[in-house]
Amino acid sequence: MNNVFRRLFVLFFVAPAIIAGCGGSKKESNRVVEHILSDLEGLNPMNTSGANETYVEEQIFERLIHIDPSTMKYSIPWLADSLPIESADHLQFDFHIRKGVKFADGIEMTGADVIFSLKALKNPMNIQSAQKRVYVDNIHSAELIDGDPYRVRFKLWKTYFLVKQAAFGDALYIIPKHIFDPQNITDKYSWDDIGAIVEKTKGEIDSATLAKTKTNPAMKEFADWFTKPELTRDPKYIIGTGPYKLKQWITNDRIELARNTNYKNIYGSQYGDANPDILIYKSISDWNAAVTALKAKDLDFIGFLQPPFYVKIDTVQMHHLAKATFPLSAYSLIGWNLERPFFSDVKVRWALAHLIDRKTIIDKLLFGLARQTQSSVFFTKAEYNPNLPLISYNPDTAKLLLKEAGWIDHDGDGILDKMVNGKLVPFTFTFISNVNETRKQILLIISEAMRKIGIKAEVQTIEWSVFLDRMRDHNFDARYGSWQSDPFESDSYQTYHSSQATNRGSNYDNWKSPRADNLLVAIRSELDETKRIELQKQFQQVLYEEQPEAIMWVPENPTVWVNRFDNVTFNSYRPGYNQAWWKIRGAGASVKESASLY
């Protein structure tokens, strides 16, 4: 396993050229059917933040800059035809927009769409975009240069060390103004209208602040329109410049993308290839059913297969299947809602961290396909703090810490309790997770360890969209979660700054630490890499000491597919693959077997 982790950004697996059952003269269907565990919440790229949503959106919408998976650098101009010209003070970025790029409805993309996209994302009245807006908060405005529809100037009101990667290359998708703002509502509010809120509050906006702030009414008018359900799932709105467009969405069954006939790979890069005619995302919530569908070739691909199912796939016996593992910079965690009386005390959180038998879970339940960690930063990154000791499984230490925090079985019923606000409160709570059998089994193991020392923890699994809503509304006690890091240097503001605990932000666990906040703000504006990396390590130390989450391990990604594709490659950029690059063997013109190494 360790050898796999050392070869982080390289894929080493290409499907064999010949498989049983897919040869002969029969023409293969030029489509890929990928498994998803549950239905998506939407496909408006400004208003969604789930991983699966992002993976589908990236086939439909594009950005100004593209990542180069061979280097993990945002170095490829995309909707811009060159990298931006950056001012000496790092507060101005000039782009030249690529000519001839069309949206799926045939309308050419121009700088006006770029400006609109930023204006839509920065609108503080839209709470659905809060999780992505944090990456563009430091940008004040975007305007045409000398009225040229293909030249756009971005101005920042304060520096941000990741503006090229996180804003221009990640959060800021370019969407069509004529589709998403047909009434030109965004023209009725200005950059200064947004700045009066965002810059005045230093980007730390919450619902209470907004309620007391006098705003241009057009901002709310647009937010109300932009968050209508049809704008996130109706094919007539889900229109971008990418290689595919939404053809149909059958709730809880499938999402089908068809080739965008107005798309041409004019980018001079293999990363613009789109080989299949159809991409289908098939929703199957039961893992046994998903594996059965794969074996029957009703599915082509499971991007992440739970380890207990993965290890049982025998590609010698089932030679029409292929499988591989590859590492992604993700980490799994147990998050504690710090607003609950059980978890407000750091001693309790440390006690609970000692009740997670990480090694046994990795060995027995994850079949070795994970590596222990205590940091939110991937261990290959320069800013990773290696000086955070792994937390041992130690029930005796846990019991001692709980006793010091006042949790004792006062009434003799076998459950620890404590007087809270004049009331005896038993240590009883519920874990929530999305419907995922492996996660459920992990939580059951942890809850059993807790039961043995007097804590009663129930386990509840819920459908994905409900799970996301529960987290955003802080409607839970404890949760099983995971975050996948971006390939660029870490910016943990979105997930850990206290401002992101409000307005349905990504700080689901209500962690509000002045020490962490100060470091996160300093990191974003520090342009000296050496100083910034030191701040990054200090932040990880604070996160470790305060334990708002029990960070557990970095998983490997096990994947299985029907062996009918050439050019199957993987890399470390989420989700680790792009099936649009794959070539279906026997579909259309013959292709030679090829291996991409990056």
C-alpha cells in the first residue's frame, strides 16, 4: 500500500486491448454508464458543492484556466487564450478571452458572460453559493478593458495567494448570461453594492449581518430567481461551453449527458478530448446491486467501490472487468457538533478521539486501503505538518478525560451523565451518515467502543441530499464526513473559519476558534510562501489541539470498470479520472491501445 501512495500522481494501469465478449464485428455503443450512489442535488455550478455534482458539472461548464494533471499546476489557458497578466501589487489580473467558444445553444461566449458569472457568484444574498463564494470574496470587480468584449480585468480589494488556482481555475465557472439572467437583473446592482457588504464585513457574512444591512433590492431579486429549482436541473438552463450538455434527468434513476455539438476541442490540449457520445450517471443506492449491474455490464464503471466489495472482484475469473486503486488527497473524519453539550469540552473531544480504533478499522474493514493521518492537509504537500502524533486507541485514557470533564454515571444506569444548566443530561447522541454500508459499519464499531465505557451512540444513515441539508443546518449531533483537497496549496478557510459556520457554510461542526480564524485570514493574504507554510503548519497544530473533528485516515480510491475502453488513465485531480477521455473499443473508428503516464 505504501508503495502506491509514493507514486501519487501517476497512473500505472491501462486496460488490455482484448477482452472476452467485446470482440468480433459487433459495434459497441459509444457511451459510458457510471455508477453514483444517490441522486444529485443539482447542476447549477454556482449553487452546488457536493463532489458528485462537481464531477458532472465539469463535463458541462468550463473555467478560464485548466489544470495540467501531469504537473498538478493550473498552467493551461482554457476559456482564456493566455494566462492572465498580473500587476506588481497582485491586485489586478487581465485576461484575454478566447474567441469562437460557443455555449451549447450556439451563442458565443464573451467577456460579458465572464463578468456576469462573477457577479452571480459574489451575490451575498444567495446563501446557496456561500461555500464557493468564499474563493472569490477577495475579488472586487470584473470589467471589460476599453470596451473590448474579449478582454476582462479583475480587480481585487485585498490579495489572495490562491486567486489564480482557486478562483479563476476552480470556483468561477463561466455560465451564460442570456440563460441565467434573461431579465438583466444583475445589471441593476453594482460591484460597489456587493463590496459595501462583503468588503465591509471582510468577507465574513452571516444571516444576522445581512438582515441588518441595507442592500440594493436587485441583489435579492436575482438571488430569488437564481435559486429556483428549475435552474439547477432543467436541460434548458443547464447550458455551458463544455463537451456535454444535460439531455435528461430522471429523478433517483439517471442523469444523461449528450455530446454538445457546438463544442470543439480548440484548446490545443488532450485534456479537451471528448470521445464518448453519451455519459450516463446511474443512481444505485445498494452496493450489492451496483456490483451485480457492473458484472452484467449494465454499468461500465464504479469510480469508488467500497473496499469490502472491491477485494472480492476477481479479474482473473471475471476477465471482462478491470480494477485499480489510486490515491486522492482526501481525508475521512468524525465531526462533532460543538453546539451540543456533549462536545463543547475539548477534553471530551479528545476522549472520543481515543475511542476510534483506526488501525483495526483500516486493517479489517478497509482491507488496508487507507493510511492513518491527523492532519487536514495531504501528506505530500509542502505545508503538511508532520509533527502531529497519531492518536492511539486507548479507552482508559478516554475514561479519565471524561471523568475530568465531569461525565460520570451518577444514577447508576450504565450511561455517563452530567449536570448541564441544572439538568442531568445522559451522554446519548446519534451519528449520521449518508447511505453507505462501510461507513455504517465503521460507526457501529466506534459506537460499540463508546458503549463499553458508558456512552450510548446510535447510528442513522440517510439519503445524500438530506444528509447535506442536515450538515448545512447543523441539524445533527455527530457525523461521518470526508473532504477532498484541491491539488493546489491548502486554503482551509471554507471549512474551518468561524464565519463559515453560518449562512449554510461548510463549517458544519460549528468550530469557532479565534486562534484558527486569525491564522486562516493571515494565510490567505500572505504571499511569501515560506511564511505562509509556517502559518499553515500552525493552523494544523491548532486544529489538532482543539479536535473539532476526529480526523482518521487518507483513503485509497478503489475503482472497477468493464474492460471495453482504451486510454483508461487516473491521476490525483478529483475525482481522479475523466471518462470523457476514454475511448470505447469498437465504437466508431478503430483506435490503438494507448497508455498515458501522468
